[in-house]
Amino acid sequence: MADNIIVFDKVNKWYGNNFHVLRDIDLQVRQGERIVICGPSGSGKSTLIRCINRLEEHQEGRIVVDGVELSDDSKAVEQVRRQVGMVFQQFNLFPHLTVLENLTLAPMWVGKTPRKEAEERAMQQLSRVQIAEQASKYPLQLSGGQQQRVAIARALCLTPKIMLFDEPTSALDPEMIKEVLDVMIELAGQGITMLCVTHEMGFAKAVADRVIFMDQGQIVEENTPDEFFNNPQSERTQDFLSKILGH
């Protein structure tokens, strides 16, 4: 258990009284591991990763992130959030701030980083996602793919140990998906722990250490990409893959 950076132990979550969105989730993620989570709409994938930084609260079971158990204790939540970067479907950038200002806001306000240092770090991360030349532009002057790369750079500015991606390409035009996935593939090679909810199966094959298939709030199957795609064990996985891969 020692080298597990994320542990779900019998985690359950309901919305209201009747919608059981996560059912007895057991999951361990090792430091530096890259996990892709897939499954049909409404299977609980996004809820699962949003529990890791407590954007969603679980009602039963335990979640431990980097040695800290998530509970109602706001200090614990704060501690975990400092280690976890998150990238959403929508880019959530402030339209009235430049790209650079979007990136320096949290480090300066939350991390109390001096402006000069925050700007240097922001430029480093913008270079990392190959968009440094856009630093003085406003988000709406950029393409969707560029905006999503800015959102990734912003998450990296807080030097997280864990990066969560919640369908980061689903709001993008097809020709922009590749540029965002390329950036994520590069990040994956740098040892950061990654959990990514996505339907991009090529990405899963390229970077995942493990692919997890969820359906109806449960983990139905988990395996290496090779085994997952070539030898799926459950009928539900086979059915899902035939729909998504078209064979």
C-alpha cells in the first residue's frame, strides 16, 4: 500500500436518495501510474475522479490521496487540492484576463508566490504545452485546442503530483483533439500520476499503464491496454468496445 498515491476503499456515493452513482469502488493508484477510465455516459467516471479532489463528496468508504484521508475536514481537503491539478471539458479560463494572468492568478493568490516568480513559472508551463507565444492574448482569441492547452498549463503551475483530466477533448473539434492529446502524451512521459476520463482509445493505447472500464457506478474491468483491447473479459466491455471501435 505504501507506494499508492490514491486509494479508494469501498467508496459509495449517491445523488439524492435513489441514484447510486458509485458502488463499492476499490481502486489503488501507484505514484507515477497513468490510468485511463472509460465507459458509457452516466457510468460514474467523472464522479470518480472528481472525488479525488473532493469536488464531489463520497458518503461511504475511504479515499486517501497522498497519505491524507478526505473527509469533511477542510484542512485535509485543502492539502489534497494543492497536490492535484484538474483539467475539465470546458476550459474554465477567465475571458477578461490574458493567458499569462490566467496562469499566475492561483499561484499569486493561493500560493502567495511573488508575481515575477509566478510569471516565470507560467511561461515555463506555457512552453511545456507549446503555446508560450500566446501569453499576452485573451482566451477568446485562441482556438479551442489552444485554450485547452492553456488550461493544462494552468493546472501544472501549481506543480501537482497528480493530474486529473475529465474528458479534456470532448468539447473540441476533431482537428484540435490531436494537439491536446500530444501535450498529454508528453506529460505522461514525465512521471506525473495521471487519471484521464476519455473516449480517445488511441490515447489509452499510447500512454495508459492501466485501462479501467466503468458501467453503472462499478469498475467492471481493469487491465493493461493490450489485454483490455485485445482480450476484454466481460460482455459489457466487449459491447462497449465494439460500439466505440466499430468492430
